[in-house]
Amino acid sequence: MEKEKSSNKGLIIAIVIILLLAIAGGIFYLVKITSPKYIFTAKINSFLVEPDFKSNKEIEKFNTTLTLSGNIETTNSEYTQIANIVNDGKIKFNIQADFEAKKALVGANVDYKNQELLQANAFFQAGDQNAYFYVKDLFDKYFKVDMSETTDEFDIDDIFDVDSSNYENINKKISDKIIKDTIFENLKDEYFSKETVDGMTKNTMKFTVAELRNIYINVITSLKDNEKYLNCFKNPKKLKESYEKTLKTVQEFDNTYDTYSIEISIFTKGFSTKAKKVETRIIISENEELKFAINEIDEMNYDFSLDIKSEEKGMPITAEALKGTIKIEDKDDETKAISVVVENIPDVGKVSLKLEVSISQDIDLENVNVLNSVDINNLSQSDMLKLYTNLTKMKVYPLIAPYLGF
């Protein structure tokens, strides 16, 4: 009997120990996942890691349409004319790309009072450093512009350098973990802080622009030199070259703003890591800063504020905070609508903007003929006269004439 009691006692102690270890482990895990460093690492990782819903090689063609409309409510006579134009106008951008044929067409339509005011296209194709522009009713041919002469940084071939074989991920589970671990290792504990504000946990990450650049450089360098990571992709060499090019660009950035501080705060509730509010501060000096905060009402509705603190002639001035709302709507499977309302723009009033975004895949690119295009630098006198004559006949001319200077 005494032996049985001793055995039961040992079993109870073992169970208690296991339970205590489980509780301690659970608490440790909850503390870990709700730590500022973990929360920020997870958020950054979610932006950098591509969702595994469809590989890039399947997306060879896409057609995206963005439609922007607005409304201005103002009592300021200086803005009445602009308000009338904005309230009756609509701008639509259409982006078509065929990555197999390596061609892209960007179109812009401006409507005013339900009539087409302006229609223009820009066409690009790989192997050709010319960009081609067309304006309906202005000229009957495309204008050709040599982009290599306008800037040394622009290379049209880069637009189409997204061959899926270069970046196709063949071991996503490993690559995702390496990215997450690399980011975590490069975020110093001193960047993070935590406090309770209005019943929520404020998780803050703060660093200078110089530190942010160094974090980015260190992460990219680490990935570039990590053979295990590179071998998760079909073409490791091409991916490495891409990272090397990115590093060169970042390292050449102007360091004028290196002393500026960036402070990002994610507000969470309880043990949840879901962001209920996000606040970003850009601190220029003691008397100069910009603060933007966005607060979740529900998954489709948010409110925001923008505060600007500036310094003028040695006197600190705090601008009236801009406040507004953001609403997201699912129009259909391919279309989302985002409505932004700013309630109190100084000297203007209430401004509303609505952006509809529609994305389709596997849509053939519209046919474009640029064989008879005209070099914009070699327009003849008759071409110039024709351009001016056609411009004065366009519906958009009365609206832009006051700003042309002729």
C-alpha cells in the first residue's frame, strides 16, 4: 500500500511538472510572439515574402485598370475653378503587359462631364531604348523618344527582366525561413520598445535613416551570399546578380537625410499580433516632425490623421492635423474600390478621392504599330504647325490654354 501511494505521488508530481512546463512554455511562446521585435519581423517578412498562391511563371500577361475620381467641397473662391474640373472629371489608367513578348502599353484617359477630353498611350518593348507616345487627335503617329538620352539610370529592358525562370522558387519553405531569420538577426534589440497606451500595447521600432539603410544592405548582402537561400531558386546566379545591382543602387543613395529618425508603432490588443493601429513619425529635429496614424475600425474601414510640426524663422509651428477616412470595397472578383476622404485641408476644405483597381490576367496586349513613328527631336516645321493647329481644336485646350504661356 505504501509503495502504491508513493507511486501515485510520483505520478502526480510528474503530471504537475509537465503541466507547469507546458504553462511556462505557453507563456514564453505568447511573450515571444507579442514582443515588439517578433511582431515587426513578422510584419516585414509578410511584405517581402511572396504569397504562395500562384507562381510567377503562370503570369505572362496582365491587364490593370486604375480609375480615379474626386470631389472637392470648398468655400474658397481661389479653388472653385479647380473644384469644378475635379468634380466633373475622371482619370483612367490602363496598364497592359506581356512578359513573354516583352512589351507593355500604358494608356491614360481623361473624361470631363462624361465626355472624353484626352486619350494618350505610351508603348515600350524590350531591346528598344525608345519609348513611344501617342496623343489622340494631336498627331496621327507615335512620337519616338530615345530614353537613353534622357537619363543614364533608365533601361527599358529592366521592365521586362522578370523571366520567371530567374526567380522561380523551388523550395519556398526554406527560403521563407531564411528571410525571416536574416531580418530578425539584423534588427537590434535597442531599436524596440513597448508600453501600454489607451488599453492597447504600443510596440515601437525606432532607427535613423542611416541605420535603416544599413539594415537593408546587411539583409540583402546576407541573402546574396547565402548559397542555401540562393539554391531555393531555379536560377541562383541571376538572383544574385539582381541583389548585387540593388546593393549598388542603395549604396549610392544620397546621405543628406541620414540623421532623420523614423519611428513606427504598431498597436495591438492582448496576445494578438494583429495591428489595430499603426503610427509613423519622421523626426527631422526637435521642432520638426511629421506623424501619420491609421486606425482600424473594421477590416474594410479605417480612419487616419496627419500632423505636421515645422519650424519657421526659429518659431515652432504645429499645423492643424488633417483627418480623414479610408473605405475599401470589393466590387467583384477582379475589382476593388478605395475611397479616401480628407475632412479639413487648410484653405481648401473637404476632399474626397475614389480609386478603383481592376486586375485581369491572360489578356492579349492591344496591337500597336510604331514603325512609322516620328522622332520628337526631328519634327519638321509642318509637323509643329500641325501639332499646334490640332491642339487648339482639342476639347482639352480651353482648360489648359491659361497655363501654356502662348
